[in-house]
Amino acid sequence: MNNRLTFDTRKTKITIDYDRCLPAKEKNSNPSCGFACVKACRLYGRNILRIEGNKPVLSVTDPEEIKRLDNECISCEYTCQRFGPGCISIEIPLG
């Protein structure tokens, strides 16, 4: 089963691997990372992530709206690497 959230921005593809995401594994508890990815998206990005079912999910459902809103700041990946389990990857095609 594909236990991931994957979505496209204008130039990148973002994947959150829920099997590695600490909040998703720690049901009904506060994760040690404090949902750093969602906080970073709110602070530096465009608030396209929210918390639902103890995991980060999209707050915007229209794929074209995500592409329009996301400023590709990669803050979600950076904070997940720094404060969390490193379950977010961002693919940036070159060329």
C-alpha cells in the first residue's frame, strides 16, 4: 500500500512518507517534531499543509490551486530534516 502524500507544485514534486512520519505513528500524542513541516508551511510558505488524523495533509485540494499558491520555499522539507524524522522529500528536476 502506498502510504504517502505526493503533490506537485509549479517546478517540484513533494512527497511525505507517512510510514516514516513520527506524528502519524504516535497516535493521540504530541510528536517530538511538533508538526514542524506544517508550522514551517504556515510561517514561510502559503499554508497548504494542515494537521488531520495526526498527520500532515493538504489544506488545498485543487492541484492547480496548489501550484498557484505554493512558493516552493522547501521549508517543510528542511524543518522535517532538522526537527523530525526526515520523511519529506522534494524532487526538483534540472533542465
